[in-house]
Amino acid sequence: SYELTQPPSVSVSPGQTARITCSGDALPKKYAYWYQQKSGQAPVLVIYEDSKRPSGIPERFSGSSSGTMATLTISGAQVEDEADYYCYSTDSSGSVFGGGTKLTVL
Amino acid sequence: QLQLQESGPGLVKPSETLSLTCTVSGGSISSSSYYWGWIRQPPGKGLEWIGSIYYSGSTYYNPSLKSRVTISVDTSKNQFSLKLSSVTAADTAVYYCARHKAVAGRYIDYWGQGTLVTVSS
């Protein structure tokens, strides 16, 4: 498996745009996925295949990928979006999570 | 509605083997559309993928844990299991079972609620 690198923390004020990055050498060839994890809960998928949004996920969540970097964007972040966010990807040998980014909205 | 439920001891002694089972309800573990996997999260730390198994028995393991991990499937009981040998305090974590889509990304679309396993004498 390879490694995915995320910033440890991102902080925004409510209504601002939050961007969380994930870098990995295989991302030009592999999809990135994003999970949101609130305290004491199991993770929830918020973006799949770089930029697709599962049903039930607010439109303010979007994803993109270019070269070795994938980005999760939360447009108009809300207080309830405060959580840990993990990128995820796979290669021929297995799966890997990024180290996680704590998003603070205050 | 698919549900995954982890079960097993919450306390394991150092050097012993951690054993957990995930019971799947609301769907068949024999579906060709999914893999079934284990992920863990030490207290206050990030997620770590442990490994995944297909209903046929084919497996993927995290290279850093491969020498100590065995994942197996019991299609008759709609369950899959994790064994992690020679545990130390570093293996203390919340262990999640999960369902992976059997597509190129093998991403996780359903998670169990997680179970805390503490390694301590």
C-alpha cells in the first residue's frame, strides 16, 4: 500500500469555504474517497470516485482531484460540519487511509 | 437495511490473540458485489485499514499487519472474522467491521458501530 498525506487541521469561520487536501503518488491513477467522522461515531462517506456525492450528503460538499492531490471542499461550512475527515484510496495490494484532518468551524 | 455488528472480548492480554466476529444482517455476505473488511482506530488517532475478504475467501491485508492477521468468512452464518495474534498495548483500538464495494476503488459504504478492544494484563 502507499501513503496518503493530509494536513492535521483546518479551521474556518461559519459560512466560509473549507478545503482539505490529500496527496498521494498513486492518485493520478486511483480514485480518492472522503469520509467524515464525528466524535464517537463511525465514519460516513461524503465523496466517492473523486467528486461524486452519495445521496443524503449536502450539496456544499464537493470533491476534485488533479495530479497527485485530491481536495475536499465544503462551501459555506456549517458548525455541524466540524469533524475529522479522512481520505481513502486503494491499489492492487490493499487500501489506505490518510492521517485525517480535524476541521474546526468557529 | 444492511447492519453490521461486531462481537468479541473487550479485553485481551498481551501476547494473546484478539478475535472478533462481524455478523451481517439485511444482506448476503455471499454477494459478488462486495468485500468485507476490518478497520481500527486507536484512541485519539486515525483510521487504519486492517484487511478485507471476498466471499470466495480471497483476501487483502495491510502489509504492516499481514504477519499477524487472519480474516475468514463463514457464508453459512453470514459472518466474517478477524484474528490478530501476539497483541500488544499498541493494538488497543476501536475495531470496525465494514462492507467494501467490489469496484475498482473498493471503497467502504457501510460500517459497523465499532467495538473497543483493550490490550492489558
